[in-house]
Amino acid sequence: MQDKLIKVAVVGNPNCGKTTLFNVLTGSNLKVANWPGVTVEKIEGFASYEDFRIDLIDTPGIYSLASYTIEEKVTRNCIMDQDIDVILNVVDASSLERNLYLTMQLIELKKPMVIALNMMDIIKERGLEIDLHRLPEMLGNIPIVPVSAAKKKGINILLHAIVHHYEEGPVTEVFHYSEEIEEKIEKLEVMMGARYPKHEFKRWHAVKLLEGDEAVLKDHPIEVETIADKSYEKQMIQEKYGYIENIVEEVLFYKEKKAHITEKIDQYLTHPVFGLFFFFLIMMSVFFLTFSIGDFLKGILENILISVSNTISALFNTIGVAGWLHSMLIDGALAGVGGILTFIPNIAILFLALALLEDSGYMSRVAYVMDGVMGKVGLSGKAFLPMILGFGCTVPAIMATRALESEEDRKKTMIITPFMSCSARLPIYVLFSGMFFEKNAYLVSFSLYLLGLFIAILTASILTKIKKEARKEVLLIELPEYKRPNLRTIRIYVVTKLKDYLSKAGTVIFIASLIIWVLLNFGPAGMTSQPDESFGALIGKLMVPLTRPAGLDSWQFVVALISGISAKEVVVSSLNVLFQTTASGSNQSLLQSILTVSPEFGALQAYAFMTFCLLYTPCVATIATIRKESNSWKFTSKVILFQLLTAWLVATLIFQIGSRIAGL
Amino acid sequence: MTLFDGMSGIEYKITGIYVAYAIERRLEALGLNEGTTIKIITRKKNGAMIIKVRGTRLAIGKAIAAGIEVKEV
């Protein structure tokens, strides 16, 4: 039998548990893409109920249906333009009053709508009770289903409500503004009807016109001035909240007063003094776990890789594979890609930690805790969130700058975020600090994270001084309830990131490794077994004079750095190929090869090299994202050039000062 | 007085909001309107603070705190 199809848009405030609920509803049937024209993530999935197929679209979390932010515009277009049958509004019951503001706006659309009242368990914990009979009555009898996304409760009832309500049709009107405003809405509705007879949302549109919404006016121009001489937005927001206050008064009861867990935790974590201390403690432990447990597991993977490499090599010898093919696959592809794969444990742990910080609700506290420090360099504390995300991957971090209130702040944050050590740079640190710093390896790696942070903050400070702007610290962020991280959400997050990493290893890194192998094995005279006569060496040697002041005097490092622009991990995979490390991922053989080529190369050179990798031109994916988000090639090229110069300058300083000290 | 002059643990009533247009609308959508009660949960010397309004906790910076006119309840 043909399934009936229902399209549902999932809409709700940030932190209302929308993503968790979405994941529970759709299982793992996810499709992630971008909304047309913007880099806001669009997630689609589906659920089945009875003989219905329910297609769900997750929209970005928003507080209002206005059109001030990209997220608001995206959500609005989604629920209005697309053939959405039902709006599923996720409401955080523990923050009912504020969540209902968006609900009120959604109701104005008069589309079929179902409310999932989430976080009912928190309501109980706090000794509160919600009157589930009165609440729907006051919201035009739309179905309201109490659910707990985290505990997977109420999910079937919710699906039933969606299916049932879809057949039932739209809700009736609930809320009336004051007479003054209703009169104007009515007139505008008549005008809309005359001008755009087929328009679906006349009342909603009239409401938005009266609020002075520019996007609506641009889509459907009309002479608002004849009805309203000013924007009534302020008054209308107040009237809506007035009605919401009535609702809350009637439906929300205190049964008993209980201690508030979030406030207890916040006494410590957002303490004016100790807050900063706890933050650094948390970050330290994140990096400690990443390196210690990560390295232990990495060692196991390395051994597996070596035996795989040896087995394949032996197999090739037995079946008589041609020498060049053997070399290309083992020394090129396997050494490059395999070397990268061994870093999976480190990266998984890092992303796991970031996911835990985010999902527990701690991340937004960091914006508050860091606001003082960031304020001193002319940025809002909120700018620190993209920077932390930058520890994971620069691409989403650059996208996250969108949350910043001012355009100036955004550009500044885009300039400094690439200085944060992303997970792709982690393999470089692990490799080099492991080879040259042995016992102090963790400390050295950690120092690079701090160095990146320091350079980022220094840059922001200089930029602010140059522009001599008045400091306007427009921090504004919601601090959600602390909650136990949801395993499902965390798993989906980490698995997605690892898949990205693996697919990068399979595509960009694989191709880059092969290109490097070709550059090394071919020269002006055709195929060569002397790397010194290869194209790679020619290119590298041309640039060596530039990198020599930073202690990098062999062409292999130059080639590795150039290749690293495709993706930073490629620096490692290239080095494995460049120095012909046969047993992939084995530090000892790489170290020996490096010392053969460049006997001078020691801890200082290694540190200068790592610094260069930390600071120089970001990877292609980041460049593309900066270009898209800033919408300017000029700005993007400036960023690239600035970072290259910074890297050279800092690496050179480190090497020159370091060798002077060593020479004393 | 403005919220910037306020103290931790005290409740205030908003009498006016004077910040940039877009931020004012954002604050209003979050439920900070004239007449709304705000409680300062904690604050730093530099003016950043955590407030509780309509059951939600918000962190705001000095610029915003100094633009919200309040009176003690």
C-alpha cells in the first residue's frame, strides 16, 4: 500500500531539546545539507507511523519569527514557502514563559500545529506542575503532547497527534491584540486581499507589516504608511507577553519548592573569580585526556597498521605487482592515509569532550566567564565560543561567528579563529612532540594550544587598537539548564565528525598523498629513484631560502607545508611519503629519515615547524568558508596573507631567539 | 538607575530599554519588556552579569546592562 506522506517542520527555541527529539523521532535516518544560499545546516529525516511516512525537517533554533538573523529567515522561509503540512513546535516546559512567545507567533500562521512539551522531567524535579487541560484551551486547542526526548517518552503519542492533526486541519484564532492594533491589522488584511488574493497567510502578514518587518514588505510591497505611521513591534511584543503571563499564571503551579540544581552548579562555574579557574581546569583535562588516552590507543592502531602494511607488501611481492605500483600504493597511499588514520582515537576523544561541554549546557557559560578577558581585547565573551569550537574544526567555528551581534566582532573573530589549534593540526603536534620531546610531549603540545590562543587574543587586541573603536561589549546569551548529556546526541555528533575525518582521509588526503608521491618520483628527466632530482625537490628548494630563517632548511618541509593547505593533516601524511617511511606511522623510522636528510634538525626546529603549522594559511575548506561567510575575496585574501606572515614571523622569532639562547 | 548599578540577588523592574535597535528587539523577544521583573543572579565588577527573567537565565554584557533602566521592586 502506498504510504501517505506528511511533511513536518520541527521548530523551537535554542536549547529546547529540539535536536534530541528530532534524533529520537528519526532514528539514524538523517540527511545533512545546507539551506539554499546560506551555510546553515539543514537536517532532514523521516519516521513511520501507521501507514504514514512522516518527513521531518529540523530548523535552526530561534527565539522569534522576526527576520533579524539568518536563522530566523531560514526558519520562516521553510515553514511558509515549502509544502509543510504540520509545524511541530518543541517547547521547553522548564522555560515555558519564554518558549511560548515563539509559539504565539507560530499560531498566527494558522497552519496545522502540534506542540511537543519537552523537559517535563525537569518540571517534576523542580516541584512544578503544568495544567495540561487548560494549556491547550488557551492556545486554540492545538494538541499538546508532554514528552521527554532524553528518556524517549511520549514519542508514539506525539506521532499519533501529528498524523491525527494533519487530517484535522488548521487551528482557530487564539489571541487578539488591543483594539487599536486589531483595527489596523484588519485594514491591512483587506489591503492584502485586494492586492494578493492568493496569499496564504494574510493575517500573519498583516501582523508582520505592522511590526515593520522589512523582509515581508520586500516580498509583498504594500502601502503600510497609509495605515500605520510607525512600527508597532514593541507594543505588539508586549501585548503577546501580556497574554503569555496570563497563560503561565493559569497553568503553572508550584507544588513544593525545591533546590535548583543549575543555580547550585553555577555558584561555582560562573563565580566572578573561580569561574575562570574552573574553565581552565576543564580545558586542561580535555587536552590531557586527548593526548594521554588518545596516544595509548594510537599506539595500538599503529601496530595494526604496520602489520597490515607488511602483509600487503608481502602479498604484492608474492603476486608480483609492478615496482612502481607497489611503491605508489604502499609508500604513497598507505603511508599517507594510514598515518592519518592512526590519529582517530585522539580526535574522537577531543570531539567527545567538546560534545559533552556543549550538550551539558556548560559551553554558553564560557561566554560569560571569558567576557572580562575578551572585553579587554575588544570582543564580546560570545566570540570565545567560535574559538573553542575551533579546537575541533575551523569550518564550523567560522560559521558559528554568525551568532555574534556586531559585524565588526564577526570579522575580527573570523580573522583570529583559524589560530586556534584544530583537530587536524593535532596529528602534527603528536608526531613531532613525540619524536623530539619525549617525556615533555604533552606539555609541548599543550603549549601550542596556548600559543595559538595567545596569538589570537593578541591579534584581536591589536586590531581593536588600530581601529580605535569604542568597546561595545554586546554579550547576550541564554544560559540553559545544566543537564545530563544525552548519549544519543553525543554519539551522533562524534560519529558525524569521525565520518568527516575518515572521508577526508579517503579523498583529500589520499589524493594529496598520491600527488606528493608523483612529485617525488618524477622529475624533469622522467621517473626517478632519486628524490633530490624530483619535481618536488625543485619546488621545495626554490622556497627553502624563505623558510631557512625559521630553521627549516630542507625542501621536504616546504613541500609538506604547501601540501598542508589542502588539509592540515596532509602535512603528516606528506612527511610520511616525503621521508619514505616504509612502516606507516612509525615514529622511529621517520625520525631517522629526517635526521639523515637534515642532521641539524632538533627540538628547536621541530617547535618552529609546529608553530608554523599552527599559524599559517588555513586549509582550503576554511578559506572557502571564510569567503562564503564574509562574502568578500578581498577580506579572505587579507586573512590568508596575514596568517602566512604571522606564521613566518613567529616561527622565525622562536628559532632565532631559541638558537641564540642555545648558543650562549 | 540602570541594571549596571544593580546588585546580585536583588529584583528589579524594567522601566525602559535604551540599546541598539536590533538588540532592543532581541531583548524584547526574549521577554525583557517594560514592567518585566529581572533578578540579578550574579555579576562581575566589569558589569557583565547573569540575570533571570521569565524563568530563563541570560548572560549580558556591560553595554546592555547599562542600557536597561530599572527601579527596585
